[in-house]
Amino acid sequence: MERLQDRQKAYARAADQLKKTPDITQSLKKLRYNIRETEEMLRQLNLQLPPDLRLEPFHFVEKRQESDEADTPTDGTNTGNKIT
């Protein structure tokens, strides 16, 4: 009987963790959006500098899972400085 209770507790903990998945996914989407926005602001700021003071293009690059590869640019824009 005790083994069944232990298994039930383990399944309850697993179920609680699964409930957190949508919240974590939403947080990651917001984070990705904010990183893209920050990258664009850095690009715009850099363009305001005189040409001789401009920095190399800077790109944030995240390690992607197969399901995210559809979002990967194919136009060669991921060059320059990178953070992984």
C-alpha cells in the first residue's frame, strides 16, 4: 500500500511540473521577442553613429530545437558578433 502512495505522490509531482510548461513557454516567447527588439534598437543606435565609429553588426543567436528552425533566417543575416 505504501508503494502505491509513493507512486501516486511521484505522479502528482510530475503533473504539477507539467502544469508549469505553458507558463515557461510563454516566458520564453516574451524573452525571444525582447531580445529581437533589443537587437533592433542596438542596430538603430549603431546607425546613428558616424561611419568611422560604428560597431560591427551584432546578432543574438539562440540554440534552436528542430521545431524552431522554421524561424531561422535564410537570408544570411546571422553574421557578425554572436551570443549563444
